[in-house]
Amino acid sequence: MKINVGIDLGTTYSAVATFCKETGGVRILKNGIGEDCTPSVICMENGRVLIGDDAKQEQKSGNVNTIAFYKSMMGDPLWSAFIDGKEYSAEALSGIFLKQLVQDVSAANHVEIDGAVITVPAYFNDRQREATLRAGRAAGLKVLKIINEPTSAIIAYGLTSGKDKNVMVYDLGGGTFDVTIAHVSGTCIDVLATNGNHQLGGKDWDEVLFNDVQDRFYSEHGITIADFPEDTKELQVKCEEAKKRLSAVSSTLISIQCDGLLGKYTVTRQEFDEKTENLLYETVLLIRSCFEEIAEKTKRPFGWGNIDEVVLVGGSTRMSQVRNMIVREYGKAPITKDINVDTIVATGAAMQAELCVSNSITLAVAGNKPAAAGTSAPDAPMTLTIRNQDIQDITAHSLGMLALASDQKTYINSIIVPKNSRVNEKFGREYTFSGEKLQVYVLQGETRDPYESDIVGAYSVTGVPEKSKLRVDFLYNSNGVVEVNASLADGRALPVTRETTRETVIQLIERLERERREAEEEARRKSRVEIMLMIDVSGSMSGTPIVEARRAAKGFVSEFNLNKVSISIISFADRLQYHCRHENNSLRLERAIQSIDVDGSVGYGNDMCPIGSESKNFTSNGAHVMVVLTDGYWSYQHVEEQNAAKAKQRGIVIYGIGIGDADEDFLSRISSGRGRKVDLSQLMQTFKEVASSIATEVAAGSLR
């Protein structure tokens, strides 16, 4: 017979249940040894796979090929465990466990499991939920839905009375803690707030005992138990068992043998409670945070006085300190009647599984309807019809995108979907498209600080026509998994691809900042103007001409913002000489100009072709300018004209300025515009005009 089930995939214990239409109730499917719950422990050795009690016994005996508490590491790409010589992720281990669990339960109950709803801690993030989905599918299951464990508990408990009430679920499992508050009205569940810590659970209480025993053993024998893997496994199990005993007795004995030495240590409940008080207080803080979130959302005070019932879920809530804390904070005892803390989550999941395929279920409620008028016998048992849409769950985490703050320097988590929003509720952002693709880095985190967030992935929108407006919608689907969709203004859907990343937020921001710096540097390089100022120092330039040329050159340089311009100072006659290269320091430029003289160091003639010689020596990708000053006829003017033509084709802007006997027609032919021949008295003003022209075009970005 094919059935749909709910699976409570717990950190320490797991349970499977199914809804029976015929009875209107839920049946816990026992495992092969007749137990409701199966330890979430795996042993893999020599190709053999054991789970449950068999694996637990191997763990207790110190078998190093056993593994437990892997659930809390779901979705962590950096975590793995080596078992029997092979490496496994938490996702792979969960898949192995689920497969064996389903096989065991199916055989024991003579059923075939068709579909399954799998529960997760409410505070699981997107990566952890995705990993759970994949683990279920790897086990061969048709995963109908992922549901939050506290919500599942509320479905199992809260819908059975038909009363309006605010219910708090305090869920302390072996490896995770969640608190969820929901309003129950008839058959409707409206989750108001949820909070938790997926790294806090019963194992942390176990660890306190482990460390206490280890410290005592070291004081007595000078040996660290953690250095012996087999003995460590054994002590871990014994500490878990001692924790459970301390809920019923005031003291217990933990004995351990390590390296041939025996240690026996008494632990009292009072000592245990005092050493774990900080762990318990952390759950209190998370409860108070829920109260604050509800108060902020409703704009009304909210506290313990607004809670009608507290339901305990998870095996670790059997600790007396938990129940005492609830009484101390709440003023009343939690609900314990007719609630099995180990199976209530699986029960709710089974109801949800049936809702996934039938959309509604009829639930038989304990107790009878009042007797019909005129009779003494009661009617048939009361029933409730529950619809899938009656259950309104919320998001456990805010969802945002990595963005630059208003200062355009620092990164923030720009919140899009606030925490405690309804699942499947869309939150949109509109964009005007101007590139090849839109890429968004999606983060999960409750604050604007990106370093306190997890990376969901990089989402890319492609296929967008240029200059189009588009809308990108962000939401958590019914599994609590992130979805990103995009559409044009006319409603047409656009393709969205998700790229997962192994980068941390720190690594991502460092990479983006590095890429931004490189892009800015490239932009600066492309926008930078590189000028070659070339001054004729042939014999005819001696005396007043070279003095005025130096004065004009200094005035030329003074016109520029040297943050955007670099200038090379070059003299030429028969040969060529650099006085400075690509300089943007005003003092060094002035010294370079002052060193220009007609001293015969490069000859006294006009044999040099400076444009052809230097047009290939620009270093940046920005604008390139040559300013040439001469006072006479050049020996190889026809060659330089050809060189100038080639330079201008490559985008080099040339200004030819002449004094004395310069050939104005030649200057016009080598120049990008009209060549200029001026009187010596006009040279200073002419250089300033050329500089102003260059600076104006630089500012406008039109110089090429």
C-alpha cells in the first residue's frame, strides 16, 4: 500500500508518521524493533550501513566509524566527516540515513512510502533547506514539502481544540533550538514570529558534562580523553545518558575507562543546572526577541501575558531546568497532557503530507460534541476540516541584496524581504536596464551589516532589451527556499539563473572591492590624458626664443589638473631628449622645463622627426595629445607629414605651433586642426589657449 508520510528528521532522533483518512488521526510508524523513534546515528564499516539503535550501540562501544549530530552542519560546504576511509558531507549523511530509515519503516509496517514532508528547524537558512530537499531526493523520496518543526507541532497540537489562542512552541532538540509563536483560530494557524539558533541543542548540555568529566579525569590521571577517539565516542554517549537521568534524580555517576585507567565521577543536578545556566538563558533571550518582533509588527505590547499555552517539543525539553524556567518566566506550567515531545513534530508533518495531496483533511478531535436535544447520548466525535491554505507560515530570516551604501564605498545588506514576512509573499525591486545582464547577490541576514549575513547565491537576469524597465521579485516559497523571478513592464517573464558560491561574505566583498578598484583604475587609465610637449632646440631657438618657450611651457602646464593629466617634456633638433616622462608633479615638471636649452646636446639642426619617433610611446589607454613648437623648416617634412597622418588615425591629437621662420602650411598639415604661427610675444597666450582647449575637452570627455 502506498502512503504519504511526515518525517521528523531530528538531530538525535527521527520519527515517521502517516495520516489515516479512515480514522481521521495520525499513526506513528514504528521501526524494525518496534520503537516510535530512531536514533539519527549512522555506522558505516566495510561496506555495511547501520542506523538507529544498532549504530547507537556501535557509538557507545567507541566505534570511530559512527557519526551523529551532522544535521546542524547541513548546507555547510566546508564541513565533512571521514567515515571508513571516505569523506561525506552532512547532506550525503542525511540522505544515507533517510534511505535506511524509510526502508526500515516500510518493511516493518508493510507499506510503500510515496511522498514525504520533511521537517527542519524553523531557523534553518536557505542553504540548509536546499540541502535537506536534496538529501530527501537522494534517499529516493518524493519530497512534497519542507516544513518548520515548530509549525508542524502547532498543526498537531493547536488544531485539536478549536479554541482561539496564542501558542508558543519551545523546541529544544538535540542540536537545534527554535521558538515559534502562532495565533490559532479554529482551523487557521497564523504564525506571528519565530527565532532560534541552529547550533544550540541538547548536545551543548552534553558537552558541558563531557568537559566536566574530562577535566576531572585529567586532574586525576593527567590524560586528555579527547585524544582517544574510541573513548571519546563512549563518553559522549554516557554524558547524554547522564543528562537524561538528571531530569529524574538529583545526582548520577559517570564512569569512563581511558588508556587503561578508570575514572568515576558524581554529577549533581544542581551542579549541572548551574554550569548550563548560560545555555538556557540564551533560549530566554530568543523568546524575548520574538516578543519584541511581534510588538513592533502589531504596534502593541506583547509578552508572556499574551501567551495562552506553551508547548514543549524535542527530547531536550525533558530536562527539569527547562520546565522550571518556563514556570518561572511564564507563571504557569507548559502543556504536557497528551503531548509526546518526541513524535508531535512527525504527527504534524503527516497531516501536512496529506494536505499536500488532498488540499484538505478531516481530523477527528478528542472528546465528543454535546448531546443532541432531547437525548442523553452524545453525538459522534467532533471533527475539524483543515485546508492547506489555513496554515500561514512566516520567514525565519530577512532577505536582502548586497549593495553599495550611499557613500558608494561601503557595502550593506539592503533588506528586501523582512523577517517574519509570510511565505510566498512577493517583494519587488524595479530597475532600468542598461547593461548586458543584471546580477544580484542575495543575502540572508537580519541587519544591514553584510558580515552578519549568509550568501544565498548570485542571481542573473538575462535577455533584457536595452533601455528596458524590469521588475525583480524576491520571495520565500512554501519550503522556505528563496526564489527570484524577473519580468518586463508588460509582464513577460525573463530568464533568471542562480549561481551558488563557496565564497564567504568577506571573500565576496573583498573580490567585489578589488574588481571595483580595478575597474576604476581602468576607467581612470582610459580617461587620463597623456600629453607630449615637444620643443624645438635647434640653433635658431637660442636666446630670447628658448626663454619665451620655457615661459610659455610653464604657463601651459599650470592650466591643468594634474590628477587627470600626465605630461612628458621633450626637446628635439637632430636628435631627441626626454626631460621627464609621464609626469604629474608640478615641481618636477617645472624643473624639467627649466632644463631645456639650446646647448648642442641633441645637435643644432632639424633632422629629427619627433612625431614619428614618439607616437608609439604613449603608455595609457586614455586620450593622447602632442603639442609641437618649432621655429624653422624641417629636413624631412614629407616624412613627418606621413607620420602625423598615421598618428591621427590612431586617435592622437596634434597641435602644431610655429614662431620665427616656421612653415605654417606644414604645421597645418601635421596638426589635427589648423596649425598656428604666432609672434614670439603671443607665444605665452597661444600655449594657454591650447591648454585651455585640451582641458575643456578633457572635462567634457570629448577628447579622443
